[in-house]
Amino acid sequence: MFCLLIFQHPNISEDQIEEIIIILAENRKLFPYTFVTGIEALEVGSVQDLLASRYQELSNEIERIRKYRNKLLHGQITGQGIRSPQLNAT
């Protein structure tokens, strides 16, 4: 969603798009909330307005992903009792 909005934004030039692509490709520390903040900064409407009826569902998914992040990326113990089969199913 962020990329779609940024590529179509009237105040973003083609040169800026190339810079943004490089930043996105090189930055390994971008999280879902980073993109939510970016969308809000574009001033095209709030994420909640843009997603309308799906906002709560997708917001819950972002929160679920955040909770699993350490387990998935670093193999860390989360204290949430998440087992491999549960992670594989997500």
C-alpha cells in the first residue's frame, strides 16, 4: 500500500522514487508500523480511512506479526508458548 501510494503521489518526482526504492531495498529495519507512519505522512488520508472495513482485521494482523517477530527472525524465546507448527501455519 505504501509503495502504491508513494509511486502515485503527485508531489513525488521520478528521481525521488528511485531514491525511495534504494532506501527500501537497503533498509532491513522497516516494520509494519514504519509503513503506517509513512502513509500518514503522505497526507492522503489515514490508514484507517483508506482500509475502511478491513482496518481492524489488518491492524490485528500487524499486531500478531509484531508479537511473533523475534521468534521468527531470531529464534528467540518469546514466552508466548508458540510452537513450530503454529508458526508454520501462520
